[in-house]
Amino acid sequence: MESVASYKSLLFQMTQTTPTCLWNDSAALDELAYSIEHGAVGATCNPVIALSILKRQMPLWRGRIEALLQEMPTATEDQIGWKIVEEMSVKGAGVLKPIFDAQGGRNGRLSIQTDPRFYRNPRAIVEQAVGFSQLAPNMIVKIPATRAGIPATEEATYRGISINATVSFTLPQAIAVAEAVERGLARREKEGLDIRSMGPVCTIMVGRLDDWLKVLLERQAICIDPGYLEWAGVAVFKKAYSIYRQRGYRLRLLSAAFRNHMHWSEFIGGDVVISPPYAWQLRYNASDIQPIPRMDNPVDPKIVRALTDQFADFGRAYSENGISVDDFDTFGATARTLRQFLAAGAELSAVIRDCMVPNPDKI
């Protein structure tokens, strides 16, 4: 029986009255427990998330790190760091396994992200995706929507791995991911391999597109209604959703990178995944925003026109042919996010280094 708190929460109401699913944007077990109580059926992990968990819960993880240093005497700090990411993900996957079993693989998955340093290497991405998929039966593997990530997505899908495309902000990326997944699924079907238990998704990091336009606003001294900038990611997501339904793509869209309530509220009612961090879930549940369907409500054409006229990069993000696959890696939001993920990976290694080789000046 659901608790009174979860029954009354806005996120729980959304999950019970619409096809929109809730995933938790963290593998921290305390945050995941709250999210599941309020209707969540999935969760994610990446280098940024793993780093934040490790910093916040270092007393809980220090002993395990020290044990790994003994168990893996020749391992580098990077290898130990990624081992911690794997173990965090496996713990979260275990919590979600009953949901996975009950829903036949559509939900109940834990997203684990491939090493962002591989974003240029499709073979390395696929090899790591295979290894990650074997950590638990309900793993879903994050692959970046980069030039190398698109063929890696097709190959991983062909191998039966459910993927979650990440580092994705634009309609061209969402379409390229969907087409790659479809090619992978078609190859499996041609060989009589199972696809029924697979649950691929394509993330659109809606708030990070908004962030990039705000950078351009200052850099290019653009004057526009500031409220319009909050709609950029929403507009791209809704257009992608419409195209996905028209073409019958067999994967769902996932909304991530939350900056305002519209990154949740405007997508309610769609057969999509909403994946807010714990802090945003608390904020949404404490709000008075009604969890009613809004996915089919179009973004004001006036806003779309203004964004298109003022920002060339919004026009590129909003047009199906606005960015070629070869140019995915250099799109502003992509480069900024890759740099953040790479920096988080380096900082994760630095945290392990402090356990591996303690700084004598601080002892």
C-alpha cells in the first residue's frame, strides 16, 4: 500500500494518471528510495552523479575504496574510480529489479554512463557498454549522441543492450539516435533475436540547451524577452516527441537537466520519461502546479519565431537537418557538457588518489 505522502504527491499523481514515467536522476540509495515512494520506476548514474554521491557519503565508501586498493594492487586511480561507479550502479539496479521484473524491461532500469573520454571512439564505447550491460540484468547504458556515439548506439542495440542516449540537446541528435536504434532493432529482428525485453530511451537535456542560449545572449549582446529562453528546450523536446509518434520510433524520450518547472510540467501526458534530481522532485512535490497533461499543448509560435530569428543555434537545434552528425561534437551545448563530464571524471580520480596516495602535507 502506498504511503499517504506518496499518494498525495504531485509526482505520484502524474505516474498514476498519465503514461508519463518518473526516473530518479541519481543512484544514491536514500534519494532513490524517496523517488520510488513517489512513483519512480528507474534511475540514472554518471560521473557527475557518482562524484557527488562519493563526496557526500565518503564515510560510507572510504572502507570500500581501501578494500579495492588491496584487491586491485596494480589498478590505477581511474580504474578504482570506475569500479566505484559500477558498484554504485549495481546497488541502485538491485533496488529497481522488482520493478524491472514486473514491467518486463520497459522500466526498472539503472542508467550507467560510458566513460566520456571514449566519446570519439565507437569501438571503445561498445566494448564498455557490453561490460556494463552484464553488471545486472536491468542495466541501461548511456551512450553519448556524438559522431562516434551514433554508430555505437546502433551496434550496442544490435547486441541486445538497452541504451539511453545522453549528451543530447537537439532535434537532429534525437532523430539520429532514433534511426540508429531502429537499425539495431531491425538487425536483431532479421536474425530472430529478442527485442521485447529491451527499453531504449533518448535523453534531451532540455535545460542545457537553454543554458547555451543564455551564454550566447551575453556573448552576442542579444535582446529578447528573457522568459523566451526558458522555452527553448521545451520546444525542441515537444517537436521531437511529435516526430517520434509520427514515425513510430520504438524508443522513448527522456527529459533531463532541469532548470524550471516546465521541464517537468510541459511534458506531462506524453509517453515519455521525466528524470529530475532529488532536489527538483522535492520542489515539484511542494508546488501547487497541477500534474495535468500538457504535452500536446504547442509552444507559442511567437516564442519559437523569436528564438529562431535571434539564435542561429536554436534554429539548428530545432530543425531536423540543422546539424549534421559530423558536427554534433562541436555544437556548443555538446562541448560544454562533455567538458563537464570529463572534468567530473578527473575529479573522481583525484578523490580516489587522496585515498591511494594520501597527501603528506595534509596528514
